[in-house]
Amino acid sequence: MMKRRALLIILFLLPAMAGFSQISIRIFARTRPVSLFFTADRGSFLLRDGVAGEVRLNPGDIMAVSMHHERLIYRTLSGTSGAADSLTFTPAAAGALFSLSAPGSEEPQKILEGTLKIKPFPGSLQILNITTVENCLPGVVRAEAGKFGPSDYFKAQAVVARTYIYRNIDRHELDGYNLCDDIHCQVYPGVVNDSVIVNACRSTAGKVITDRDSLLIEAAFHGNCGGETASSADVWLAGYPYLVSVKDPWCSYSESSVWKRNISREEWNNFLRSKGITPGDEGGLYAGQVTGRGRIIRRTAQGRTVTSEEIRIRFGLRSAFFTLTPAGDSIAVSGRGYGHGVGLCQDGAKHMAEKKMTYDRITGFYYPGTLLVDIKNARKPARP
């Protein structure tokens, strides 16, 4: 009876994330170009336009694609051309790589693998890279965690990034794809060859973080917590039992741990007026000296309120973890940390790994009460 019950539990979990190893990522999602160059870098590709059959692109071949009157126009340097409603570039063999560049775009060239699909989208091209979670993960980890660090730091970031991907796999479902390559999802620069990062992703393949109910966690992370992580309930007003404030002794070595900034009195007074506060009557805003993380609400004698997060956004501060002190014709800001402060602190995680702590211990420290499991045993939370 117990074996049958265990089997039923496994069968219940498996369909939850089955079929999601392959994903579609919108490329150049931020700049949304109207034209691009496709180059076959390694291996050959077959272009299907739905009209003229197949066009073979061999290594070194370049194709220009642009949008004209809601249709796609393509042309190679050798003179092959055509028009279609959509284009699909498929690798002729495993291991093929291609590069994409957008003329006039500030975004750098991307080297990608897998299949490429292009179709017109209102005002731009919709450029989709069809790949797998594991193949795109090293690029995501490189973009989000940086180039340098110990292996277990990148392993920790890999399971965090993988968890984020699977939990948010349907973020752009209504747009016809899974995720984008910008900060709205996670930054994806394309294929990378950093051996430490690639090996960290491979050695943790399929590993994700769940809560005690096998639900994928909200895998938040940030640059530096300034000595204490923040509770999600304080920052986002959405509480999770594993996103609570944790005292962190590991990130203080970083330059991001403490910072200072001066705000001119004129800028400060303009901000006060925008909040309905008369300059000179804001004394209460300085009273809330920050001794710990939290959604600090600062009140004036007239009952007006301003949160630390509002001040951070208005003045572009590195975090909402700071104190304010009047200093003549300016306001002195003394702050700690970098980012929202919720979840894994990257500077702290890196230092823990430098001290030979393993990635599972690192994730357990920043997400207390969670489990590391294989994705086939995890579930995606129901939509709210």
C-alpha cells in the first residue's frame, strides 16, 4: 500500500513540470529591432519560409532579414532571396551555432544554438530562440552572477536561476513564448564558454529549490544585503516562509556593503513637495534611523509618510537600507547593500564558497527551510 501511494505521488508530481525542458526565449526583447543579420557560425542551418521550401546556409553564410508591410524579406550575400510570413532556421546537425546582430542596435551580437523562429510583430520582429533550459543556463548564470568566483558560488546561482526559469516558464505565454532575454525575466546573452560556469551548470543539472510542499520557490537574489537580508513581506508585501530576514556575516568584505551619497537640499525639497510635505517640517523623516532591514515608514509631525523604498527610487540609491542626516545645504545618506535585499546575497554567497562551503549549504542559508530536488519532483505554484 505504501509503495502504491508513493508511486501515485510521483505520478502526480511528474506532469507538473513535464515538457518544459524546451523553452522559447525572445531575443533582443528590449530593443525590438525591425531587421537583423543571421550568420551560420558553426555547422549548417536549413531555412524554411513556408513558401519556397528549404534554403541551406553553410558556415560563414550571412542572411539579412527585415520586415516590410507585415511580411519578412530575406536575402543572402549570394543572392538568394524571398518573402514570407515567418522564417524558421533549424540546425542541420547537433552542435551548430549561429550569431545574430541587429543593425543600429545598442545590444551586442549574440551567439546562440538551437532553432530560430522569426515572424512580424507589431512594430518589430519577434525573434525566438528555441532551446533547452540546460543549454541556456550557463549564459544566464554568467550574466546574472558575473565572470569570476568559486565553483560552488556558480552552482548556487545555477540552481537559483534554473528554479527561476521553471517557476516563471509561462511569464510571456500570452505573447506566444516563454521568457525574454532581458532583466524582465533573466538576462540571457547567448552561449558562453566559461568552463567553471558551464561545469557548475552541468554538475547541478535538473536541480531546483522547492519549499516543503515541493513547490518551486520564488528564487529572489540581489547583489549585496549589507549584513542582513530583507523579508519579502517588508519589500513586496508578499510573504514567503523562506524569504525572511537573515543576518549575513559573509558580505561585509565587499565594496557594495556600505556606501554614501549626498542629496542637494534643492533636490530634497522638491521631493518633499511632491509628497505634500512642506520643506522645514520634515524632521520626522530623519528620526527613523535604520538599524535593520524592513519596509521603513518615516512619518512627519504632520502625519505625512514616506517609505525608504520611495526615497531609494526617487534618488536612484543603491538600496533602501540607509540613514538620513541633514548636513547644511545637503542631505547625507549612509547606506548598506546593493539591491532589494531579498533572498540570496551574491556577494555573501561568493564569500561562503571561497570559504569552501558547498552550494547546497549556501542556498539553505539564504532560503531557510527549503529543499534541493530534481525538477521532475517539483511543482509549479498555481497562478494567483
